[in-house]
Amino acid sequence: MKPTTVEIVFLIDTSESMRPCIEGLSKNLDQLILPFQGYNFKLRFGLLGYSIGKTTGGGMLISSVTLDGDLSTIYTNSPLLFTDNAQEFSQKIKSLTVAGDENHLLALDCAFDFPFGPVHSTRRVVCLFSDEKIEDGMIGNPDPHLVVEKLCKKAMARKILLYMALPGSPLLDDLAAIPCAQIEPVIGGDGLKSINFSKLLSQMGKSISVSSLQGNEGTYDRAIHGQDNMGTGEGSFEGMR
């Protein structure tokens, strides 16, 4: 059976410098949708906005936004994590607030754990947008290369197409080595002001509409950071830069 549904998770760094990116995505979402016309796909959107701060005890404080609440809804397999209403989705992106720092590896792990539809009928896509390198921010991993290796295995096991608009870096090269990844190189630190989002989303839509990763879903580890058991705690997102 060929996929009849495309589920796209927008993974958006909501640290301080990202307001231009959030505005660019919300204004140009229609450019992503246009290439699917005529392909008879049902297009559904998911969202994970994320930033990292510090708890009062010195641990990691996670701020996350999904269409159905926070990080916990991913791990309860909420049916409300996706919507086919593009206008409402665009407004949800526009409403994201910015604060704190980023942790791309943790965020990718969460996005890869989204409860996508059946692999035989669903084209699964994750799109990451940030103006900071994967190595930057509060990574908090003893061996980030090992985490990237696990993420690559998960993406391939779950048949996920990965699109990334990020500054170049060695860890990004590791992610780009997998067959389901495409990269839009960006200049770091400017909130992605240099990106033509109309053109970028149009290109992504054309690529996604003709790409497909068929086969059975493989085995993978959910929540490799243990984030399914993390509480938000009390703390601050101020002064992280």
C-alpha cells in the first residue's frame, strides 16, 4: 500500500534568537502545502516547540509546547498531537514564546517518538529549525556522538524523513549521513533571518511529496534521555546565553 497520509512534525527551537524563524514559518506554511495538491495526500501537522533552562536544584528544566499540551502528551500517545487545519496550525506556531536555550538532541529524540500513523499508510516527517549548531546549548550528554548514533537508528527504524535547517557542524554531518536526512545550511546566530522561508518550505514540500520510506517499522528505544519521566520542576529560563 502506498502512503496516503503525510504527518509532519515541526520541531522549532524557541530560544531567544528564534522569533524571525517563527514568524517566517507561520507566514509561509502555504508554500509547504501547495506541492501536495494533486497527489491525493491527507496532510497533517504536529508541533514541538522547545527550550531548556535550569531548575532551582541545578538540573534541566524543559519548556515544551505541543498541540495538545507539553512533552508528556507525546508519551501518552495523545491523538490530538496532529491537526489537518493548516490555518490553526500556523496560528499556533505564531503564538510560540521565546526563552531559554536549546538542546537539539533531546528535542529530536522527542520528535522521533511522536505517535505517527501506521508506517504502511503514513509518510513520516520531522523538520528541525534552529540558528544554533547541534553542539551548542545545553546538550547535557556524556557522549553526544553516541546519542546521534541512536537517533539515526531510530529515524531509520521508524522510516522518518528528516529535514534540518541548521548551521553546519560535525554532529550535523553525522545526522546527514543517514539516507532519510536533508539539510538546508544556515548562518548561525541571526534567528534565521537569512532564510527565504517561502522558497525553503516550497522545496521541502516538493521533496516530501515524492519521497517515501517503505517497509516495516523496526525496533527502537523510546525516550533515550529518559524524558518521558522528567517533570518540568521550578527554575528559570533567564540568563542562559
